Amino acid sequence: MHENPARRHPVLGLVIVILVGGGIATLAVACASPGRGRPSVLLEEARAAFEQRNFETAYLRSKKIGLDYPESTEADEAFSMAAQSLKFLYYRDRYDLPGAPWVTSEPVFMFGWLARYFEEGDPTDAANAFFIGFPFNVFQEFQQFEKKRPGLSGWVVRAKDDNGMIESVTAKRTEAPAS
């Protein structure tokens, strides 16, 4: 006959009661997502959220990759997904909630993320992924951001718009990168 381990160890009995009483859901979540936080898992969560039109979650998961895993192979796709998600959120809140982070601070975060592409070489694809579809005033905000960043000063960035909507962006280096 097996002895109940909770009887030999009263603390273990208390832990078992707590888990059974209310912590099972937390334990189940912890066990079900052993890789939570890795860029591949975050990107999968972002994709699933985007497909379900949960753009806030898609953006935040993508942003986490940009913050925590900027050198990962998932970072480029995460940047594009964050840009697409932000556009939906920006347009959703632009008039009704003009002080919302999707209209104010998050575009600036994306400018910083985009600036990494300027440091790495040709930023044209990333710039187009971000800017196309935004109103021209977002590009003008980027130009103000650009003036304050020495790493961007060696670039000329232009946007072509149609009736105030960005259609394309070009970025040309004006000086050789510092060695």
C-alpha cells in the first residue's frame, strides 16, 4: 500500500491543495507554452493574432521580437507584421482617439526600429513595408525624427504620395558610411 506523500510532508500537502484549488489553470498555461518568449513562438502568435484581426496582439508580439531579438531571423517578418498591424490601429484611432499610442508613440517606436535598417545597409524594403499606406504626415514625422539621429544624416529619404497617401519610399546614401 502506498503512503500519501502529503501526510509525510505537510507543506507538500498545502502546495497540492493550492494547485488543485486555484492554480491549475496557471500551471496548465506554463506547461502548455514551454517556448513562450522565443522569437519563433512570438512570431507564430503574432501571425495567428493578425489572421484573427487582433492587431494589438499582433503588433505587441512583433514588437517584442524587435526589442528582445533584433538579430533573429524572425525580426524582418516581425517588422513587416508590426508595420501592417500598426496601420490598422493607427487608422482605427486616428480621429476618435488622437492621443492613443497607436497614433502618437508607437509610430515613433517604429521609426527607431526602421533606423536599424539604415545602419545595416539598404533600408528601402523596410521603409516601403512601413510607410506605404500611411498618410504623408507620418512620413513628415519621420523626417523630424531623422533630423535628430546622426546615424540617419547620411541618407536622403523621399516618399511619393498620391492624394496624401504614401505610395513608395526611396532611400539613397549621400555619404560613405563611417568605418
